[in-house]
Amino acid sequence: MSKRIVCPCEDLTDRDIERATDVAGLDLEAVKRFCGVATGPCQGKQCLLATQQLLRELGAAEPGTIVHRPPVNPLPLGLLAGEVER
């Protein structure tokens, strides 16, 4: 297996994901919890499909998907845009 970056936000390679499956199995949510894939700033937008494909290559019939959770304290978009003061 080549060494390629799968999750650029968390700097995880295909080897890191493969090692995580040794402990967490071939379930994507379990791998996420073990090594942090798809937990960076992009929340999986850059790495989710690549990770699912890698898990299939490693033998997962259906690797599943991750659970997206809303922020603990939601922010109004105007606040992020600088239009509203908190």
C-alpha cells in the first residue's frame, strides 16, 4: 500500500487508517473515534469518500458513514460575517 494523505486536516495517511482498523474494525464511525479522521476543520468534506473507499479496499462490505453533530453553542451566521454583535 502506498503512503498517501487521506485526511489533510488531521494529517492522516492510508497507513494510519489501516492501523486504526486493526483496533477499531472496518466501521467508519469507529475508525473516526479511534484516529480522528473527518474531525478536522472540513468535517470530512475532503476525506470522507477517500476513507470509505480505503475501508472497502481493506475488506469492508459497507463501511457506513459518520455521525454529524451540530455545534454545542450554535452561532448566528451574521456573527460570523461580522454583521451582528453577540
